[in-house]
Amino acid sequence: ETILQNMEKDPGQASIAAMLRRRLRVEKYLAAGPTSQGPAGVSLPGGAVDPAILRHYLLARIQEFSQDPFLGRFVYDGGKETFTAPDGRVLPWAGSGLPTDSMLVLHLLCVFLDEHLPRQGNMTFAQRHTSDAESFRVRARFTSAASGLLVTYETSHGKPYYSTVVRIHHVDQAFDTLQGRDTLFQALAIFFFLVQTHYNGVLDSFDLSRPPLDLMSLLN
């Protein structure tokens, strides 16, 4: 960050610094991690998913999403049935350890909001407002988190499941969703509805009804 700031002050390097910032923004969107250790063909020795395959898959999947505003190809508990690796091999998503579409969409939203909401120390939006359900129950997340509003996620009967938890007057209230394709989207809708009704539309000291986000208009 310091290097980029110094480059931006130099008229001869300002355009390079701007290009680097754009590249860093893209890299954050491609930083969604794998779900587990992948099998041979996708993984590296030791079980870690090959970062080249992960990056290639994420970029292709994001491009697919960008072509359909209704996410018609979204698979909440999986991903693209088969995909082409950088070396041309056609590999199955099943058992690959690559992120589910639900994980990817939530990651993309968190990175997008990180770009627009004020920084809260060193915590990202995902660290402040998402948690796996078991960690939330065990660690009493609200005692240390910067927020009293979370989207939680867990696996139920082998399928991803999302819900929303809010702390109101020192009492945690959980809002469940229906299991199935829309569980993530329902949890997010509840999350932003709670921002509107309990936080007057303000999240992390930012009014979400203001441009460029204007997220509250989605609820009207």
C-alpha cells in the first residue's frame, strides 16, 4: 500500500499505480478458497487444490455468472459440472474441492462491499459479517466481532445451508431459511432487511441507501 501511494504521488508512475490497483481489485475477487483437499488431477502433492486450476475455474465461473443477471446456471450445492483445466483437460467439479457457487457468490459480495464500506480496523466484511455456524455457537462470535449481524453457514445433510443471526438488546435471534437453491439468497435478503429495520439502513457507519450501493432500494 505504501509503495502504491508513493507511486501515485509521482506523475510519471501514477498511471502504473492505477493499473496495479485495478489488478489488485481483480485478484481479491479471485481469492475464493477451495472447499476441501482435492483429489489427484486437481490437487498438488499434499492435497492442496492446484492454485492454477482454482484460479482458472473461478475466472471462468465468474464470467459465466456475468452473462446471466438471473444466475440461471447457479448450482447452490455444486459448481460447473465439468470444466477445462489450463492444460486442456476436462475435469469434473464433483469431488474437486473447488468452491460451491454459493460460496463463490457470497465471496464476491463480500469483496464488493469491502470496496465500498469504510474499513473497520483490519477486519474484512466477511470476517465481520459471516461465520460458519459451529464457530459462532462455540466462540460466541458476537462477543468479539465488530458487528451484531451475521450470515452463518453450515452443511446440512451434505448440502450448504445459510441463515442470519442478529443481536438485539443482548439477545441473539436466528432467522432460518428454506433448504435448497435459494438458502443463500434468502439469508442475504434477511440480512439487508435487518440492516434496514434495526440499523436504519446503516451498516459499518455507511448508509446503504446512498450511491453507489443503494442496496436498500432492492427491498422496496
